[in-house]
Amino acid sequence: MRIAISSKSGCGNTTVSKLVAEKLGCKMINFTFRQMAEERGVDFRQFCQMAEGDDSIDKELDRRQVEMAMAEEDCVLGSRLAIWMLEEADLKVYLKASEKTRAERVLKREGGSFADKYKETKERDEHDSARYERIYGINNNDYDKIADIVIDTDYRRPEEIADLIIKEAAQKKR
């Protein structure tokens, strides 16, 4: 079974995807802009700015993720656009959280000030959404039509979210 999990930054995608893959005993695929930036020896923020003017960066990232997922019989693909890109996914999950919660989580992960992280998270959302619309015609705020399940992560622990996904996956397998 291939499970695709998407969200915006700070919703818990990486943590939850990792937990689901571990609990199901399958491979987790989470190839990111951060990893591409590291591969190229470029600062993450600088790499994000580069992607604003170079659609080939997004296209390469998304192509590589789908190729990795399609090479596996069972996997969890966690990425911003997984539910749109991995058309062959057996289960498509969208994680959502408030801007405040997301900024708090990014702050915890990266440090800094809440005001800065809130602003950066909001700006990143706007830039990402504009890019996805321009490159693929995808409105990443319109996930209800494509996701099999939408989970609000504001007040849930990662383990609880992973269990909800695994339960849904078991029902899909029937």
C-alpha cells in the first residue's frame, strides 16, 4: 500500500509520516527542498528563493519523490504535494493546523522568535501556493476534493495521528 501524506510546514508531516512507516514496517520517502539544498551546497533559504524563479527545482523534487515511491510496493510518501503528485496512492491524507500552531512548531524546530517564525511561515505558504498554482495548476488550499482523510493536528499527538492514518489504511485494504 502506498500512502501519501501532505501538509503545509509545521503540521507534523515528517514526524507523522515516519511514525506511520515505522508502525507499518514500510519505507518512508520524504525527499525535501532541504535535502536538495544540501546536495547542491546551498543555504536552505537561498535555495527556496532560487526555486521562486526556477520551476525545474520543484519539478525535479516532485519527479524524484514519485519515482522513489513507485519503486516501492509499500511506502509512505510525505511531502507538500504528495496527495496530488502520487496519483497511484492507495490512501491520500492531508494534515492541517492553524497558522499559530504551525509557527510554534517551526519555532521549536528552528529557534528564533515567534513573530519571525509566524511571518516566515505565512510568507512561505504564500510563495509555495503561488508556485504550485503556476507550475502545476494545483491549489494546495483545496485539498478536500483529493484527500481521502483530512486530519486537524492542532490538538493531537503524532502517535494519535499516525494511528488514525493506519486505521484508515486498514479500512481501505478491505
